[in-house]
Amino acid sequence: MALVRRAVLADAAGIAAAHVASWESTYGDILPEAFLAARSESVRLAFWTDILAENEPAVFVFVACLEDGSVCGFASGGAGELYS
């Protein structure tokens, strides 16, 4: 069973990996390979590190974690909108 909790800075790498994997599985047969390749884990890691480090109260990020603590999913949003 997964535990859902508010994300912390240490979750950035797990969120980045889940983000890239979700794009690949969802859009792999739809979008050009070069477009998906540009959404690398390193690019997403920088993005999520910035988001989580800002600790902006108007933005929320939650993670779903497995029993071992690894991130298996995430959600982010703010101001009545789900971003990802």
C-alpha cells in the first residue's frame, strides 16, 4: 500500500523519475522521440528541486511512496488547479 504525504526536497529525484516515466508511458507512441528525450530526469530534477526549495505556500506537491519510501507517484497544483 502507498503512503501519500506532502513532498519534501529529498523527494525531488523520485518525483523527476516518476514524471519522466509517466511522459514516456503516456505519450511514447504519440509524441516525437526527440521531444520526450528533452524531458530527461536531470532536467526534471532541476525543475522539481527549484519547486520544492521555493516552498511556495500557494503551490502544493504530494507524493505517493511505497513501503520502502521510494516515490511511485506525485501530484502538484495550486489555486484550484492540478498542474501534474
